[in-house]
Amino acid sequence: MNTDHSQPKTIAEIGCNHCGDFETALEMIRVAAQFCRADVVKFQKRHPRELLTEEEYNAPHPNPTNAYGPTYGQHREFLEFTADQHRQLKECCEEWGTVYSTSVWDVTSAREIIPLQPTLLKVPSACNLNFNLLGLLADSYGGEIHLSLGMTSHEEEDRVVGFFEEKGRAKDLVIYSCTSGYPVAFEDICLHEIVRLKEKFGFRVNSVGFSGHHLGIAADTAALALGAVWFERHFTLDRTQKGTDHAASLEPDGLRKLVRDLRNVSKSLAYKREEILPVELVQRQKLKHVA
């Protein structure tokens, strides 16, 4: 049962679902903030030349129908925004009353984003063992550090949390239960991992979240009941668009319903304040017969 009665926080992960178009990204912020009421809107920042070997950079995209360039590296470059554009994205988020964030995939990206002083930064599952990146964030970034644990062994989880404890930053760390797949079948969501993470690390880190790549929104409310506080879902304006993440993303009405359901269900996860609630007294007087 979720005994943390703080309101759940929902992150609309735009990632690269803007398809490289800056105006689309600005519109997605507006929709996520105003229509969906998401708490956070998140992007991604990468330096493909730093992340990829020369061979990987020059190889074709593994799924050519999703490619935005003749090579995988050029595809990734096409989807990138500059540090100044991220500054503008942050300003847009503030204008619409939501929180800006981004995942940082490498040291250069982190160095470019840290000066923007976002409230939180995310380390994706693919990069959670890049201790140069983790060290830079721990030493040079003062906000919350969110980190997904997809594709990560239990021993590696111990190393990551221990690293932030050694740096004195574990209480600023939010760890996410995550299965890395696009989309993920229900039998692979493995919601009980949230319970395991809370039991093992709950007293050592800030909190535990749930990063889902599944279809629909039913699993998220179950994750809330199991103790997740943060909820990250990919967000798109159109699930049929070209790109790897769109199929595992929520469209605006889906994200709006998710935010609504999480907030409402969160209110219900409580014990009765009194043995007989005021709302019950009227019915008791009308219906209940005591012999």
C-alpha cells in the first residue's frame, strides 16, 4: 500500500517525439501543461558524437522507416535541440506553469544543461552506469537527480545508490522501476519491482518512481498503490507518427486521464479518519437497524 500521501507527480516525457521540430515542441509543452496538467515536461539532450562510435554513427538506422537521416548518427543529430533552444523550452514551461526537465545522456550534454538550473534532471537507463556522468551531476548540479533502473542488475543498482551515498547526494536521488522496451507487454511491467525498490532503498533515497513504456494507463494506478510517487510516461500528439517512441506514448487525452486518475486515486489511499465517516452518518441513520 502507498503510505506516502504526497500528491503523485506526473512527467510528460516528450523526449524526441517533437520529431526535430522546435515549434512542435513548444506546442507539446502547452498541451501537456494546460490540457493534461502534467507536473513536469521532459526532453532529451545528447551529443551523438560522444555517445556513438564512428561505426555506430555512420551505420544506417536499424529501422529505416523511423529514420530522420541517412545514418543513425545523422538521425540523432536531426532530433537534437541546442542548449539555447533548451533554455527557450524551459522558459516556455515556466510560461505555461509546468516544470522543465531533460534527460542527459552524456557528460557534454549535462555540462550544457546544468547552467539552466532545472529543478530536476534525469539519467536514462542506458546511461545509469556512466559514473563520469553521475559524478558530474552529483558534484555540480544542485537539483534532484532522477535515474531509471531498466536493463540494470541488482548488483549494479547497489553500486549506483552507494555511489550517490558516498557523494552525500542519495537524498536527492529518485530511482525508477522501469522495463526498457517499446512498448512493454503487461507481463513484463513487473510492478512488484516497485515494492522491492522501496523495501531495499526507500529509506536511503528520496523516493521511488515508475517509468512505464506500456500501453494504456491501468498499470500506473496500480504502481501508485504499490508506493510509486513519480510517474513518467512518453507523450506524443499522434501515436502514428514516424519514430521509435510514439507507439509506446500517450496522446493528450490519455495523459490527461492518467494525471486525473493518479490524483484521484491518491486521495483514496488512506485509512478512515473516523470509524464512521460523516458521509456515512446520514446513511446509517436512514438504513442501519440495530437489533
